[in-house]
Amino acid sequence: MKITDILSKGGLTVSFEVFPPKTDTVFESVKDATEKIAALCPSFVSVTYGAGGGTSRYTLDIAKNIKEKYGVPTVAHLTCVSSSRSTVRERIEAISAAGIQNVMALRGDIPNGGALGDYVHADELVTELKTYGSDLCIGAACYPEHHPESPDSISDIENLKRKVDRGVDFLTTQMFFDNSLFYSFMYRIREKGISVPVLPGIMPITNEKQVVRARELSGSFMPQRFLSLVDKFGKRPDAMMQAGIAYATDQIIDLFANGISHIHVYTMNKPEVAKKILENLSSIIS
């Protein structure tokens, strides 16, 4: 099923993101974690893609397994940085051959000292997908606080509009920890004519190290009430997990209450986190 069909049905949805293994040695343990997350019956599951395509085979294996074994729609991530045009076309064909109808089109991180390959920006990959995978539903990323490489939010939204105009069907945001940033972002992109569905991306922070990682990935603003939570519970793993899930749940409930119908949760392959989030929302999304 295409993500746009899921989003157009009405009602509230919660989807999850998982990541594939980096090597064969951990494939079974990662597969087990992703299966436990899929067994929770989220609206869909997206499967990430390693830098430079290093986990491309595993991405497809995990996405196909979830779709076939649990009947959960999947999104296969695809990055284009450091890739040739022929390689990307082969991967598009493999995704379609696996029966996966949804792709997240991403530039990907530029490796240190690495070449860009045949693509510079994600909008070029979107064009490739529209040409060689015309029946695919295409998702793309967006940044409520603007992309770390963009000089300002105005330039970032202009680039986002260009990407959407190339054929993007839905957007998923980078993680954020202050909902007001998302509401402001939505107002600004709608004003610029970006009308596709936008799924806010929520990251439950369940250990202290994730705070550093979140800042490295996106430079996310962290409000004082969140930082106080980390300061108070960061050294107590069980307490930090409970508090982090509660904070993420509060974000999601606020989004639902303010008319946002579709939420995407970055699970970090933790079935217990995904399960608790759904339990906390059980009466809201039923």
C-alpha cells in the first residue's frame, strides 16, 4: 500500500522507523528487533539506508520481510550521494521487484573525503525516481529548524519546494523537541505553496548519549524542560527511559490535539520503546 493512501484515509496514524544491520553477524538480532516492532501493527515502517549505500541490501531485506511476514506497508530509504546513476537505477528496480511501493529519497551524508558521484542534491534523485520508478510513492526529508548546511530557513524552504515540485508525495521531518518549531515550520511552508502531507518525526530520548547524537545529527534545539529532564534522570537508565518516553508521548499528544494526524517515531530498533508509545496512545488512536 502506498503511504499517500494510508494518509488519505482519515484518522490518526503512528508509524515507526527502523535501521538495518551493518553486517551479516548481527543480521538476525536486528531482524528480530524489527519484527517485534512490526508485530505492533504500526501504520507503516520505514527502513533506513547506510551512508554510501553500505547497507542497501539489508534495507531491502528488512523492508521486504516486514511487508511479507506482517502485512505492514514499508518504506525503503534510498540515498544517492557517492552513487552512480546506473547504481541508483539498479536499486530502484530492486525495490520495485521486491513489491515495495514506497521510497524515501535522500541525498545522504557526504563521506569525509568522498566524492558526490552523479548526484548533488536529493531533488535529482526524486527526478530519477519519477523517471525510472514512476509508480513509486516518494517521500523526502525536511527540517523544521532548517538543514544544517543551509545558510538560513528561507533558502532551506526554497530548496524543499524545488524537491517537492520534482514529485515528492509526502515529507517526514527531522527530529525536534519543541513543537512550536514544527507549527512555525508548517505555517511557513504552506505559505510557500508546499501542500503535501508532512509527518512530524519524534525521537524518544531514552539514554543520555542520544542527546549528544541528536545534536550532531541535526543541531536540534532542546528546550530547558527537556534538558532538565536529562540532567535529572540521565545517570539512571530506567528512569531516563521512562522520562524520555513520557516526553515523546507528550509531544505526540500535543500534535494530535492541534490537528496533526500523522506521527512518525524514530524507534532506534527498540521494540519496548515502540510498544510503550503505542500503549500510552491506545485510547487516543483507537
